[in-house]
Amino acid sequence: MATILLIEDEARIAELIKRGLEEQGFSVTLAFDGLLGKKLATSNHYDIVITDIILPNLNGIDLCKEIRNVKPDIPIIMLTALGTTDDKVEGFDAGADDYLVKPFELRELHVRIRALLKRNISKTSAQGFLLKYGDIEFNLHTKIVKRNNKEIELTPKELKLLEYMMQNPERVLSRSEIAEKVWETTFDTGTNFIDVYINYLRKKIDKDFPVKLIHTKPGLGFIFKQD
């Protein structure tokens, strides 16, 4: 089941689209403003993002740019009442993959979604499942990590830890969550093995670079972000 993040501030339209897509077998999460949409899109995994352009707090154009900075390969469809060529160009320049002008038929949206999902699967396969964030990239097939085009040697456990952090950027990860998701165990507060591995990873991917990616949040855990 493909997962979709729908960002639309008009509740009636959002519910109609959500219901229509769910009838087609998609799992849909709703956000009613741009800032919540950004938080959800950058903190969770979705197969596709559908967003209106005119949104409260953060408009769809800027939202698209923000998402692209963190997840450059996720398909994005823009929905809008603005249908001029200049509007479409602005949307595509911001990083949108497709553009639908309101009103539209749900059947047309469904066709666009299927086409983008199919294209993205082919693209991902060709890239070898490549994770990217800022100047660091992680090929999940070859297990090669590069930062600023410099290859970095990591142990299997360091690779797994980095993979989880890169899949959850800009979100605080508690020690309990890391223990469960990376080590598949319950975190023992009497040990510091997670902190030890975080330090190992820091020395390899942050030490020789001016922009640090792994940050400690005292009392909370760790966060993977550009600072």
C-alpha cells in the first residue's frame, strides 16, 4: 500500500480527496497547513506528497523547496487554482514533479500518482536505493557512504545507525527508539553503548567537515540535521 501525504487547507476538499484515494487502496495522511506538512514530510516516510500552493503558515512553493532539501527524490504533485504558465513554471522550479489545476477529476489524480510512483520505483532501482541529505549520500545496495564525494568506511552497525538517522532527519531520536529500531533490543539505562556508537559515527562523518550532522539533545536523544 503506497503512503501519501496530502497537504490541503480546505477541509472539505481534503476529505474528498482522501476518501477517493483510500478507495483506490492508498494510505493517506492529512495536513492542513504548510508547517505541519513540512514537519510530517521531513520526519516520516511517504511514497508521494500532494500539496496545495496557497497554504497557511508556509506556502506550497516554499514547502516544496524545503522538502526537496531533505528528500530530493520524493515525488511531489501540486494542486492549485492558479493555472497560468508562469504559475506552473514556478511550481516546477520549486521541485514539483506534476501539477493539477482545480477543479480536477480524482481519476486524473489517480493516474498521475500511479505514473509518478512507477517512475520513482524505476529511478530508485537504478540509483541503488540512494539516501541523500545535504552533502552526504548512502547507497543502500553497495553500502558505500560518501560525504562531499569522499568515501567513508563504516562498520555494519555504524551503517545501520546512519541509515536510520538519515531516514529520520530533523527529528529527535531517543535512545530507546534507536535501541529498538537499530539494535532491535530494549534500551538499558545502565549502559551507554548507543552514546559510544554515536561518537564513533560522529568521528567518521562529522570530524573532518565544517557542517556537523549529528547533534545531541540533552535529556532527549540525538538529531540528524545540518547546523
